[in-house]
Amino acid sequence: MKKERANRWIAIAIIGLVYLFLVCFPFSRWIASKWWNYGISLAIRVAFLVFAVLYARANKLFNPRFKRLHWKDFRFLPFLLIAISNLFVGLFSAKSGSPLADVWLQIPVCLLTACAEEYIFRVLIAKEAASQTREPWKGILWSAFFFGIIHLTNISSVDTIVPALIQVVYCFFLGLLLGYMYLETENAILPVALHFAFNFLNGMLIPTIYDLRGDWVYFLVNGLVGLVVIGYGLLLFFMGLRHKPAENEDQGDPASA
């Protein structure tokens, strides 16, 4: 049993390392064309998803579940505030005047990134940890921890250390919300949607519309929105998931897209 569990974690680690290698490899250093880099970025993410699903299936890891939305899922709607927190910062900022044409091109990139990372951190890591420990909160914490840590790869120079560390912290808290959503509902659509909204709206669209500056207003507004959403998430957690045992009947099922 211990060997089987170890083998499952090794398989998950391999999937995660392959993803890190693919998304961190500096293709742009040798390819000057913006469109070639864009196409490669999309192709890499599609290829990874195909590899991850097939490799997970071969190693009998957990399979992602996609369900129709239920009326109970609307209790997670306030989580979307964290995906538009920069919009509230924008109320105190000037319009940037930057063109939006290139932003819309990032929709498929953000969607594929959300699918890949939710597959790794929620479907595989969170579910596996919750299943092996029979403690859902441990699955949530471990997946959020690794989700935050991988953003250290954004450190490219001394000047980027502090911004990357800040990103690690807020990605950890975002990971808590995403992990809770998945383990509570077993529906991958919900964390993928929130992850995509966060990356595209807060990371791409809103910063293009507004001239956002990393001043005290930026951190204060984002911090307050984050506290409100995390507090709401904790309320939901202690009302429900804490009393829900980790399900184990899916272990051994082949992964499927």
C-alpha cells in the first residue's frame, strides 16, 4: 500500500515537473516573432494536457469530473470578487489608454493554463492528499502550498524577488479557494472558471484598461477584497466541508478528460 501511494505521488510529481519545464523554457529567446511565440505557447499547453491525461490514466490517478452546475454552486459566486479586485483599484486610477487587441488573444492561453494547473493542483494533488489522509483540509492546504511555490519560477532577477514572493502569498490563498471548491463539489468546471477569470480579468484585461500602480492603494484594496473572500470561504468550509469525509471510491479509476 505504501509503495502504491509513493508511486502515485511520483507520477503526480512527474506531471508537475513536465509542466514546469514546458512553461518555463525560454522559447522566446530564439524566436523573435510574436505570432510564433503565441502559437508555441498554445501548442505547449494543449500538448501538456494530452500528455497529462494519458499519463495519469496509465498510472490510475484521479480523473477530473465535469458536472452540470447546481443551484448550490451559486454560493461560490462571491469568490469572483477576488478575480476583479483590480477593478476596485482602477476606481482610484487613471485610464491607461492601452489597446485591447492583444489582450483578447490571451483568452485561450489563460483558459488552457487554468485547465492545466487545476488538473495538477486540484484534481491530482488536492484529491490525492485528501484521499490518502482522509482529511479534506490537508488536501486543500497541500495543493495551495505547491500552487503558491511554483510561482517562484517568476523570479528572473533581483528586482523580481519581492513581486514574486507577493505573488506566492496571494496564489496560496487563491489556491485555498480553488481547492475548497473542487473538493466540495467534485466539479472541475468551478475552479477552472475562477482560475481563468482571475488570470484574464485581474492579470490581463483590467491592468490594460487602467494604469495600475503598486502603491499603498493597490495593496490595501486587494488586501481587503482578499480578506473578505477568504473569510467567506472559511465560513463555508466550517459549515460544510469539515464534516465531509474524503471520498476514496474513485481511487484507481483511469483519468479522463
